Amino acid sequence: MNSPVMPKCNKRKFALTKKRGNFRELSASIARMATFAENGRINQQLVEEEITRLKQHWRSEGQPSLLLNNLPEIDLFDLQQLETVIKVCRESSSLSAAGRKLFAVSRQQKKQPNDADRLRKYLARFGLDWENIRH
């Protein structure tokens, strides 16, 4: 039985080890390419298109780190916390909604919780604001 001839490809394009991908993502990529493959063969063009799609996806996942590149050196603890805050802000429709989610427990102990103000002040400590996080 003859095995199919694979087109010669640049090996570095297949090196996904240093990216955020995992086996589930790899499996989804292969399934996506197989779906678009003509005659059941994944060609180089499909692979290159998938690599482009993955790079765009990884870039959009890495957006919080782009904001964080301009920050002064901070502890890992603060960095992880700030990345979570940025993620929640991007998933929320408003500053108040993000604040309610982030301060869900501590806000119950306050007589007049002002989550938006707390979040605004937290972001300001790092030179960030709602507008530059959302864009």
C-alpha cells in the first residue's frame, strides 16, 4: 500500500510547541483542514491558511499582554491579577458590570458599593483606563 506523497513544507511552520496551542486545538485544526480538503487531502495552501488563522487567534488571546508591555516591572502576583481584570473588562458590557463581577463578594459587605469607581481606581494604579482596555 502506497502512502500519499506529502508536499514539501517548511518545517518551522509546523512547530507549534512554543505557542499556546494544545492537543485539543491541534485536533480542531486538523478537523478544520480535513473539512475543507478536496478529495480528502490536506494541501499546503490549507495548512498555511490554518497557520494564519491560528496566529490571529493567538494574537487576539495575547492582547492583555500588549497593554502590560508598557507597565513598569511588577510582581508576578500583580501581573496575574491585572491580566484577569483586563480579561473580565473585555468580556463585560460596562465598567459597572465588570466591577460587579470582580468585586462580587466584597461588595456585599459595603453599605454603598461603587464597583465602577473601585475598578477605575485599580486600573489607574497601572496607568490604564476603561477605554484603552476595551480597544
